[in-house]
Amino acid sequence: MRLYTIITGPGKIPEVAVQGINGELYLIKDLGFDFRDMNQLIESASDSEMQKLKDMAGTDISEDTVSFSFEEVTVCSPIIEPGQDVICLGINYDEHKNETLDIEAT
């Protein structure tokens, strides 16, 4: 299952979408899920809701449900406003760490 935060047009707000097996994007609100953004989905979705969403994404979604191609939308960062700071380190793999130490030693 692939989830995206997308904007469907000018003046629209970012919304969570799931990619169907046909490659199209579907707003999760149109599939019966009531999550305003990815943060709320992550924090509030029950295991059964996540399984239902995953199952829906793996099947043919109804032709009556509005879908979007990637060309029709703006794909945003999945989590637009992180709930906490994200800390990244350049030395998170032993090989990279060893390369870094070798460069510093010369």
C-alpha cells in the first residue's frame, strides 16, 4: 500500500490519498476514512482500519470513486508538519562511518 499527501488543484488543501492497483490515486476520504492528514492517520487509525485501507488498495476500487493520475495532482511531502523533530546522522551505516574515518585520517 502506498500513501501520499496530494493537492488536487489550485486553492485546495493537502489530503491523504492511496494508490490503487491501477496506479491511480484515491482520496481516502472518498473511501470512507475520516483522517485530515497523515499525522492523524498514523496516530489514530486502528489496526482494522489500516487493514481495510490496505485491502481496498489491493483491489479494483469502484469506477464511481473519483481518481487522480499523478499528472493531475501535486505530490507533497507525506508528513507536511512533523509532530516532532527529525534528527538525521550521516554516520548511520558502518561502511559510511568507516569511509568517513578513512577520509579524516588522511
